[in-house]
Amino acid sequence: MDVSQYLGIFLDEAKEHIQVLSDQMLILEQEPDNQDAINEIFRAAHSLKGMAGTMGYKRLQRLTHDMEDCFSAVRSGQMNVTSGLMDVLFQALDSIEGYVETIQNTSDEGDNDNDSIVNELQKFLKGEGGDSSTAEKASAKPAEEERGASASGDKAEYRNIVLDESQKNVMKDAIVSGKHVYGFTVFIQETCLLKAARAFLVFKAIEESGDVIVSSPSSQDIEDEKFEFRFSLFAICDADIEKIKSAIMSVSEIEEAVGEEYTEEMLDSGSSEAEPENAAADKPVENAPVPAGNAAPAAKENKSVANAKKPAGKPVVSRTIRVDIEKLDTLMNLVSELIIAKNTIVSAANSGTQTGGGGRNPLVENVEYLESVTTNLHEAVMKVRMVPIESAVNKFPRMVRDLEKKLDKKMNLTITGEDTELDRTVVDEIGDPLMHLIRNSADHGLESTATRIERGKPETGTIFLNAYQDGNNVVIEVGDDGNGIDVEAVRSKIIERGYASEETANQMSDKDIINVLFDPGFSMAKQVTDISGRGVGLDVVKSNIESLGGDVEVKTKLGEGSTFIVRLPLTLAIIQALMVIVGGEKYAISLDSITTIEDVPVSDIKLVQQKEVIQLRGTVIPIIRLSNVLGVESTKDENENLVAVIVKKGDTLAGLVVDELMGQQEIVIKSLGKYINNDRIISGATILGDGEVALIIDANALI
Amino acid sequence: MQELEVYEEDKVTQYIVVNLGIEHYGIDIKYVDNIVRVPQITRVPNVQSFFKGVINLRGEVIPVMSLRLKFDMPETEFTSKTRIIIIKVDPSAAIGVIVDEVEEVRDLPESMVEKKTPDKNDPSQFYITGVGKTDKGLVSILDLATVIGEKEIG
């Protein structure tokens, strides 16, 4: 079978499973008794193994198989969760991730056997349990393989269902009262499209003459189509087995149903593998006397208890479909074009009314309607492109765990707001800068455990990542309760390294000093890093975030910690902008960065250090004449009042002097392409209603 | 290096022959996306001098460069014959080059093109990979990837 067309799906799903494994293994490490975690892990490992097998990735399959064996042993209580075991399992997970990455790049799994890890895993499997468990493991393993190779091998998979005590009791009581207990495995034709519906009909058919006690997978999973083309179940029925079988087979698209009647002894024979996992949930049922006649309702109650328990451990799966990002891009482009066309009509309609005189004409009304529709459409499309930042931050807990071991510091990562949504392209890019910041906090921000105790801080350092939406921006704060930035140490380093003269450096504000840390030339210096505790790759962080249209600032207090505040735009493609004219050329300035527009008499302009400033409500604001920056002649008379667009970046304000204001407009951002190198003042271009191209001024780059 | 393969097989390649002043240049047709008249060009401040700005080509913003300025030739006024050749070396990024005139589309068999090493010292010869002989005279074959800066000179 050619499986290449499934490669994309395989990669997506494999990554999901790896993420689940990573998350749940972290939980398991903290709470070795967490059965939900181990079950989740087991399921993910099992699916991964199955997928790898289908795709023919033998090495990946082997490694996941051994991992699965370990989890299986943990689940059945034969193996204890130790830090050593978890280390090996995490290593194995890394190797699996390595395989998947290789597959992504070359569509082949490579030839790294990872023998050492496999051997380690085997050692744990053999070493931990001693003689008895090895035997048990041997018996568990074939069962495991059966599950994978059922089509050709033993079809009676219901034998693999692990029954807990209460389920057994219910069934035994039923047998005593003269009912029949059957185990069934039902196979659905592989061409069947609605297997969940077929399974439902099978359940219904059985329940006409009895009750389904337990099924594998669970009825919830079957309902969600989370099963292969077969499922197994135990049922208590009045009718004889042939009748049930024919009832099952009467459901269309059922290929085969295998089953047998169970006696009390048969139920007992499988008891050694009774699972402890449901014990807590089952107790009330077990303790209550179960009269024979009420067996079925009791079983149902038991099931509902088990089900009620589930939502707590299992995240609610959102209803999603996978859509190729290119399709979304196409949709986005179409909306962009629509908006351009709309702008054309708006300008045509406006000029029409001017010549036509007073009175509202139907064209204008409809144009306004069109405007509101396109705005809503734009918002809807933007929302489609939005994904939670979760996918970017969910690898961090694992990373911090590793850092904890590597740096030998106790630390704890708290993440809030991981459901905050951002444009997919931003989420894809934001992972690395955030990772840098967290590493920075772990490595340089947090003090050593000894120092922390000395300073009376909690022994375990805290690193936090908080994300939230703030107007048209998403803010992600990454920080720690560590040492903070020692501004004076940085200042002396600046002088020492000749980065600035002593005089200049001493005049620099704390903020300016901290900003130097983001400078590429500066942060390269190792010495500074050691003393200041900051600097590694901060320039990269800054440039990455700025290339996404965002910015980053730092708040720090010596001895108490630092917080990096990353601010990102919600959308990249379409923004509200103020259109201005400078020297006869049209430019757009993002409305986000504009605070006010001021009419400034020439006499109000003062000179401070040869730079023009104005006073605005008590604040001194530098003014920037855009005509100079853009290399054009201003068309305005020197003595006329200036039009200043006041823009802000963080806490800093500046006034951009323009010739004329055109008004506010929704614009579609287009890239200038990779061939033109401009000095970042121009962040892009947009097409106006009349087809003319106007450039977008990046106010952030000017401040 | 697709050109090299072409040479070896002695295949016929189609070129758009454009004029700058009295000189003829050949552009491999496989890179040409479109040929358009000069629309309104929006100047982009503070960029390389040979970039005239950006244009709107059916809703896409595309940078345009003057081939004359790139080759250190004197700039001339646009005429009714001036054209912009829209080039796509990288399928996801278009760029326009302004030429004085588009002359014709011409098939040139390999045997009629003399290979040439680009001369790094003469700006008008930086980008020439060969000279084709036609009945109307010589046509300098342009190495487009280098012209638009997709790859380094050499």
C-alpha cells in the first residue's frame, strides 16, 4: 500500500501524540499514582505504535513498543515510577521526536536504532519486577501483539478486556440468576464510513435483549469514532448466543461477530489482571448489596460513575477540522481583494454624492451595508486563522524540567492564558523567542538554590508565562522571581567595553541601559552575560518579535526578578490605518500606534539638544518631520501650523509631522517583497481604492 | 544549473529580446511572468538607487527596478514603448525590470550562443552569461538571477 499520501496526517497526529505523552509524563512524574495520566499515556503510545507500524517505520515502532511495555507495566503496578525510569522514558520520547523530525524532512525514519535507549528500557522491564513479573510480562506481551495483529490472528479480542471486580460480580450474579454472559468482538467492514453509527446499532441490537456491561474501547470513545474497525464487549442477555449474533449481523456493514458464553469460572480465570484503576470509583457499587435482578441497573450506574470520572482527566476535545494553511491564505487574499474593491466603490460613491447634491441615495446606503459586511467577513476570516498559543508554549514545561536537572536549580513554570488566540503565522514564529526568554529566566534570572535560601526566598524559583489579549494586541509576559537585572553592573560593563563613553553611560537612564542588552553587538559579549545575568540571544528575541510586528520591553527590580513583556498584533494582514500625505505622496500609519493628532503652531516648537520638541499637556515630545525621513519636499509653507500625528511605542511618544490628513481607512498589508532593502521605516505597502500603491510607515521604527 | 544542461543538449531556448538604447538583451522566457506597460510607480524612500519603486499589478505589490540604472547607464524618460518585464525566478516573489522596448520573442539554438564568463569589473558586463548571434545583430544573454540579486555575482 502506498502510504505517502497519509504522511501529512501521520506527522500531524504523531506530533499530537508526542505532545500528549510529554504532558502526561510530566504529570505522571509529579503524581506517580495518577491513573488518568497513565491511561492517557498508554493510549497515545499505543496509537503512535500502530501508526508507525502502518506507515512502515519499523524503528519508530520498536521504540514505541518498548515504551508501551514500560507504561503497561507501570499501569498494572509491576513497575514503580522512579526518576530514573522517567529519565529514560523522556530520552525515548526525544528519540521518537527525532524519528518524526527525520520523517518530516526526508519521509524516511533514518537508520538510528537508538539501541542504548531500547536496552535501557529493556533493563527496566526485566530488572524491576523480578521473576514473577517477568512471567506475567511474557503473558501480557502476546496479548499486546494480538491487539495489533488481530485480523490474521485470534479474533476473540473480548478476552483482552480487563474486567474489574464489580463488573465481574455483576456478571456472576447474572449467571446465578439464570441469565447469560457473552463476550463479543464485532468487526465492521473497513469500507464503512459511519462506523460509530454501526457500532451504536450493534449496541442497540444487544440491548434489546440485554445489557452491555463493558466495552473496549469505551462507549464514549466508540461514539467519538475513536476506534479501529472493531470493538469488543461483554453483555448480560436473556437470549441465547446465536440469537444475539444474528441480531448483530443484521446490522448492515458488519463483517463478522465472534463471541462465546462465559461461565463463572471463565470470568474468574482472567482475574489476575484486575485493574486497580477503577477501584476508587467502584467501591460504592461494590459495597452496596447487588440483588440479582438489579444487576443491570447497577452495572449501568457503575458505568456512569466511570464516565463521570472521565471529564476531569481528559481535556475536552474541540471540534476542529484540519485545513491547509494555504487554503486559508487564499481565502484571506480574496477577502483582501474584496476590501480593495469595496474601498474603490466607497470612494466612487462619495464622489458621486458630492456632484449629485443633497439627499441620501440608495447607492450610499448600500455601500455602507457592503462596508459592514466586508468588515464582518474580514473578522470571521481572521478568526479562522486564529489558533491558541498553546501549541507554541506546550513544550515549555518539559524544557523547564530538563533545565531544572541541567542547571541543578529548583524551578517551577506556571503558564496562564495558553488559550489566548493569535494568527497562526504568529504562533508558529513566537515559540523560539519565548523559549529564549524562558531559558534566560532559568539560566540567568533565577539564583542558585543556596542563594535563594540565603535571601529568604522560596527554595523553588518561579518562572511564569502569562498571555492575555489587550485590545488589538496580545501580550505575553515571561518572567521570574529571580535576581533581576543589575543595571549598575551593566552600566559599568558598557563603559568597560567601550560601548559608550563613561560620561554618556552615566547619563543613560536605567531603561536605556537595559535596552542596550537587546543590542546585537552588546549581548554577544560573554562577560556581560555573566555579570548582568542577561543577554544571551536577546537581540535575536527582539528582532524576531519585531519581524512579527510586535515589540518587547523589560520590567526589572534588582533582587526581585524581571518580566519581559512581549506585545504582538492580533492580526497581520488587515489593519485600520490613518492615511496621510507627505510631499504629495500618500502614506498609511497604523491606527494602533497613534494616540492623538495635534495642530501645532510653529512658535510652539522648541529646540533641545538640536532636536525639535513640543510640549504637549506637560510632556516633552520629540517631533520627527516625515518629509526629511522620507526624502521629499514638504508642500507646506514654513509658517503654517504643523499637523503632528502623535504616536507611541511602549511609554515613549513622538510627533510625526505630515502635510495633510486624508482620513481613516481599512488597509490590506502587502509585503514589499524580498528584493527591496529599505531601512525598516516602511513596513509594507497597500493598494488604495483607486489602484494606487501607498506605503505603510512603521512608527515603531521611527521612535 | 538548467542553462548548462541546455548547452549540452544543444536545445533551442526562447528569449524575450529587449532593448536598452542600442543594445539588445535576451531574457530566458521561462522566467518571464508577464510584460506590462508602465503604470503609476510609487517611490519607496531610502532604497537601492536602481529601484524605481513599487507598482500594483492586479492586486499584488511588486517592486520594479530600472535595468538602465542597474547597468550604470544614463536614465531616460519613459516613452510609449517602455515596458516592465515581470520576472519570477523564485515562484513566490515577483519583480519588475524596466526596459526601453521589447523587440521580439526569438528562438536561439545553442550553437548560436557563445558562452561568456561575466566580467566583474564592467557593470554593463556583470550579468552577461553569453552572446547570441542573430540576423539583426548580437544579443547579450542576461543572467537574471544575478540581475535581480537572487544570487551573488560570479
